Amino acid sequence: MPKLFALLFLINFLYAEQILKIALSQNAGKLNPQGYNFNQMYAQNMLYEGLVKIDKNGNLIPSLATSWHVSKDGLRYSFSLRKHVRFSNGEPFNAKAVEKNFLSILKNRARHSWSALCERIDKVEVGGEYEITLVLKKPYIATLDELAFVRPFRFIAPSMIPDDLDLVKNEPIKPIGTGPYMLVDSRLGVSDTFEKNPYYWDSDRIYFDKIVAKVILEPNSKIMALRTSQVDMIYGDDEIPIEIFKNMADNKQFKTYISKPIFTQTLVLNPKRINKEMREAITKGIDKGILVKSVFYGYQIPANRLFYFTGKDDALGFDIAGAKRIIESLGFKMGSDGYFYKNGEILSFDLMFIANNPAQKSMAQILQAQLKELGIYIKLSGSEENIYRNKQLSSSFDISFSQTWGLPYEPFSMLHSMLRAGHVDYVILNSLPNKDDIFKAISNLSKDSLPKVLEKISDSRVYIPLVFQSNKAIAKSDILGIDMGMQYFEIPFWEFYRK
């Protein structure tokens, strides 16, 4: 009998359902492959796949397309599709499925106009059951990069696309993709549960049968859940305050992970409220080394250009004496309290930050102290995120935080998005006296013209690159396979396994 019990125990152990629990700050959302708000990118990336994708080193590699060919004139992109792929409901993936998805995307072309590719696709041609060609109106240098986006160029089961092709108007939809996982349960404010897609074309390499994403808002509550084994992992830069990350690094029960730099944290200065000379003075008054040491404990790197992956170093260096000379040249005089005054009014600006973002709040406090040394009074203004975004888009701010998008969006796609209202980048560039010159240069962007475009934007001094930031994770020591890549949004659950 003891041998029988041992055998039963072994069988149960070998075939027990493998579950990974992760703490995240919000629900996955509607999971529309073409959706933005209320659609978490990490989850869209679990369910939906595109023609190509980005690997951990930032290289383009095959996904649902196994190979591709680009015509000499750059107008035709022909793809050979992966065979024997099915959506999580069993529907076959083929050229007709790709065609219907692209027609649905183009139905809302204006909605996706931040993507230059969406504007430039002329038509989609089916060349066989597993052959598809995208025909462009004019060549676009970042075509393959944009096809690697999590949205909108990912594919949902054709049966989920309505007759009028409008996925947005006809929400809600059933989120059925070809990706490694599928959503099986969602409880608002509690959790989302994903199970392994039984039809996934590469399912043999997936260890965890189920992913449970628990919604836990407060950072210390996440850590408590990790310590008490309610969750196995916390993943994401915004999920883990750097001080907590630092304290957890010495705990042998857990392992901490940090990626290479993947995006740039910046300040944006509103040119409607701050002239160029003052923008230069503020830039010179910020010691980024102290900022990194004080806020990020040396885990991050001071930023010296807008895009980590592209361009030459062009940020103005710390020079408080030079900054004071600029301010004095503008007619300000230093008062007995150490602040500059002009016509009896103190030199003052508001610095807006997202109130529940601990990194932004800490940076704001350090910047307030640094600019006080320069003679500028900085009033800190914490806002709820939606209010914060609305103030940015209505140009109702002096100084606020922003960040670049990382790969595969940098630099071309993010630069193109600056031409479209709906982003703070458009708001600040549209307020410059040479805006037409900058927008024209972005519209005609090429590899050869990129350095000049970046130079024009840098010379405007509306951006202050602060920190090249990395992604972070904390996991129980028995969770292995964590190798953080170059994409900020991605949580590669399909690579994780338990010791």
C-alpha cells in the first residue's frame, strides 16, 4: 500500500495543473486587439499574434508569417503564413483570416492614424491559402516594425469580426486569438484568469497551464501578497517602487530582475508658458546624476538624448552658473530668499505629476529641490491619471512628465505620432514657432533625414531627457526562465517555469 500511495502522489505531482499567480494594478480589460483604453497590452500580447514580432534583443523575427519579401519599390510586402495554426476556438488561421482582420483595421483607419502604416496601406491581396500581400500607397521605412505592434496589427478569429468589420463599434467581443493563452475568467477589481490555448501551435514549450493575474493596487500590498504566497511574481516598472525593489534584492526567498534600458523618462516643458531661454536654463539646472542616485538608487542611467536606441548625445549638461546667467539676461534678479524675481513676482512654475506614481512623485520632489538652488520656485501638482492626461492635451500645464515608447515604436513610429493630436508631444511641438518646419521634416522622415529631425526637436528644448529606464520584476526563487527583453509591455509567461 505505501508504494501505491507513493505512485499516486508522483502521478498527481507530475500531472497537477501548473498555476502562476501575478500581482498587477488593474484588470486586463476588454481585450479588443484593435482597442486602446481599457485594454492592457501585456494581456493583448498573450492572446493575439501578428505577422512578425520583436525578440529579446530588439530584432524582428517571424511570428504568424514564416518569411516575407519586399518589392524593390518598397510598395509590396508579401508574406508566407505559418501553416497548421488555429485560433483558440478551433477556427483555422489562413490568408482569408489575415485579410478580414486588416480590412477591419482599415475600417477605423482614422482611429489608428498615429500609425503611419495604417495610413499608407492601400489594399490587401490574397495570393493563396497561406500567402498575403500588403500593398502600400507609398514606401514606409518602419512597415515591419509597426506590424510587430501589439495593437492594432494582431489577429482575432474571423467569426468575431462583424459584417460591417467595425470591431470597436460592436464591442464587447469574445477575445479569441492564436496566442499562447486565452482569457477564461475576469472579475472586476479582483482578478483575470488565463489558460493555455489548447490549439497553440507551439504549446509544447509552455509550462504554466494557468495564469492568474490578481488586481492589487497598493505596492506594499503586492509585496505582502508575494511574501505570503498569494502571488508568485510582480512584474513591470510601474508595479514596483524602486525603494521596495532595492529592499527586496537582498531577500533570498525572492529574486529581483532588471532589464537593459528600454525607454526614456523625460520632462516636457510647455512652450506656451516657458520661453526657449528659460527652457534652456531649467535644463542646465537639473543634475541628472543626483536624480538617478536619489530616486533610483543607481539602478537607472542618466539620459543624454531623447531615444535610447537612436541618435547622438545632445542633452545640455548640468551648469547652474550658466543657468543663472540665462535667467538674469531675461531681466530677473535674485531676492534675499534665494529666488529670482521680476516686477515683484517670483519666478515660479507648476510641475505636474501622476499622484499615485511613486517614481514621478519622488522625481518631482528632487527636481523641486534642485530648481530651488537655481532660484526657481516649483509648485508640485499631483493629479489623478485621467485629469493629468486631460491637462496635458489641453496644454494646461507648465512642466509635466512623459516617456518614450521603447521598441518597436522608437524612433519612427513615435515621431510619426507627434503629427497627431491626442498626444502631449503634438501639443508641445504644435506650440513652437517653427512647428511647420518640424512637422514637415517628420512627414518626410527617412533613415538619412532622421539625425536632422532629432536635432530640430532637441534644439527646441521642449524635452528634458532625465533617465533611461528599465523594466523590473520580483519573483519567488523557484520561478525560473525570467529573462527580461526590450519591450516594456511584454510579460513572457510562456517562458517561465517552476523549479
